Amino acid sequence: MILPLRSRKEVWAFDWFDLDVPIQFGSMFILPTCLYVVHRHTRMPLAHEFVRELDQRRVELFLHRAFQEKGAPDELLVPDVDEWDEVVWQSFSKEYQCQINLVDVESNEVEPGEEEGIQSQLSNLIAGPAESLLASHGAQFIAQGLVKAVKHTRSRDKQRSLLAKALELSENLPEALVELADLDLQEGNLDEAAQGFTKAVEAAAPFHVQGQPSYFLRAQHGRLLVSWQKGELNEAVSLGEELLFADPPDHSGVRFLVPLLQLLLSQFEAANEFFTWYRQSYPGDLDDPGFLFGWALTSFEFDEESSAIERYKRGMLHNLYLAPLLLDLPEPSPELWQHNQRGDYAYAIEFVDSFGAIWERDAGATRFLRELYVSLLPQLDALIDVRRQMAELQDNRYEPEHRKIWDKLIEEEQRQIARWMT
């Protein structure tokens, strides 16, 4: 198709705005962000789209469609924000032979009234359907859908907007209160998080069924984490014990945390009692390496050296990095193959940051661990070598005999593990 020559330079302006009106998005409800382009001089809307949140990839796809439908302008004005990757804009500009200028948001030439008029016009497109949704589904159902959307949203500001709207529609909705308090905890707003989790506990308590996961348990677990982060360890231990009473199956995993907090408080008797209770209450439980290290140290404190050795060995088997990091010795490569995340280097770093002080202040326990670890290094090196080969094979998935080699490595690993535990 032959297009007529342009008499003047064609300039578009891209922009966006957030709406405070819920719309349905699959099984969720969202507060949409409207992307739009207008002609710079006439301010006539040329294209628009409602999306979950502002994201450069979504913007790029939106502009692709607009350019393909309308033809590319000579110039596109885009508000400059920190999230943009300028390389992407350069590539986009080259693809469409369109000059893209990132402009300062504060130096917007458009009159506020003009911008409000465009946004009002676009907002009206979803106002009616949104009112129908509220009438047909009810406020609480929509509020719950907004909370679902939080996990699918990257922007913290957008997450907070979703939760604020959910609580506006359904005051004291437990899941919204829990998510909001969790955001505060992640951002280090500990006082706000404590208040939020306490409020969530009160709202969720009537709906809790013992032995089943619930928002009540999540809120209590949040209170425990806040107390721990604030250094209120006795309070954290009490909350952990309350959680285990309220939820014997322990869906939140506090059984692995309580005795370590007791050890931080130098409450060795209490920790020993907990480990005794744990052995009776959770037979055949999964092996958590940090928990096993804490149990081993407690066994050592009560002169049960054979039990301490057995538990340290089990802990080392499940995480090869804990012992050397606690002892400030060279650790294996972080690239080794692991059965699960508890075996990762990151797990060990986090554990040492949180609980390393337990060993640092106990010279006898540290010496015992050092002597044991050094004596076991030859056996550990053999296991480390197998795990290294497994990691290398995982990176070479197109090896023609991948399955055969992998099975042999698994067999060798199991031999090393059996040898290790004897």
C-alpha cells in the first residue's frame, strides 16, 4: 500500500494511568493500568489497552500493535521512568524507524485538564462493566479476587493498591490483612507489620480449624517472624509453641525454628526438652540441616557425643556448606548438584547469619565440630566429586547417553551416602 506523503512531522505521545476500579482477569480481579497513545498536537486518542500493571514488555507489545494498525509515527514521546531499559527503546526505535524521546515526567507540556479529559474518557469504558461485576459477584468475592492478584503483581505500589481496595470492599478480610502485613515485614516496617499481623489474627481466628492451614496460622507465623527480627526472642519462642499447639502438623515449619531460638537464648535445657518432644512427635520427619546442627550441638552440651556425631553427619550430608561456613574454612563450590533448596549455599549463608552466634560463643562445641569435620573431609570429598559430576551432567542435557550416565552417578552417590552413614 502506498501512503501519501506527510505534510508535517507525525508525533505521538505515550502515557498511562492507574484505575481504582476492579475488573475481572481470569480467576482474579485487578486494578488495571491503562496504556494509551495520543496525537501530540490534537490529543486525539489513537490506541489504548488495559493491563495488570506497567511493565516494559507489555508496553512494547502494545506499541507494536498500535504501530502495525495505525502506522509508525516519526516520533514517539515516552515519559522517562527508572524501570525502563533504554536498550529496548533503542531497538524498538530502529525497528520502526521512529525517533523515541524519553521525556522528563515533571516537564509535561500537556495541560492537566486535557490529560484528565483523556483519562476520564478511557476510564468510562470500564466503569459500567465494573459496576455490573460488583452487583453480580458481591464485594467480598471481588476483594478475595484482588488479593489473589497480589501474587501475580511485581510492583509493590500496585500490590498495596490491590490490598487497600480489597479492604475497602471487605473490611478486615483476613487474607488481605495478612498479605499487607507481610509486605511491611518484607520492607522492614516491623512495627506496622506487628500491628498488621495482630489485626489479622483477630480477624482470622473465628475461621481457623485445628490441624488445617489457615490465615490465622499465617498471621501467627508472621508475628513470630516480626518478634524474631525485632530481637524479642522469648516472645518468638512463645509464639512458636502456641503455633505448634494450634497446628500439630506444623504447616508453617516452626518446629525447625523454635529450638534454634532457644539456643540463641542459651536455653539449653529447654532446647533439649524440645528435641526430645520432637523425636516423639515427628517420627520419620524430613531432615533439615540447620535443625540437625542445632540438635547436634545440644547433644554435645549434654555429653551425648555419639548422638552429636550422628546428627552432625546427617546435617553435613544434607548441606555441604554449613560446617565450613561455621568454622570459617574453605567451602565446596556453590555449583554442586543438590537434592533440594535446603542443600543450597544460600541456605547455609542465611543459617550462619541467623544462628552462627550459637557456635561462636561456645569454644568447646566449635572445637568438637572442627575436629569432626576435618576427620570426615576425605569421605566428604568423594561425595562432593560425585555431586560436581552430577551438576556438570545436568548442564549437558543433550549428551546422547545422559540417562545411562545419570543412573550411574545416582548409584555412586547412594554408595557414598551409605558409606557416610555407617
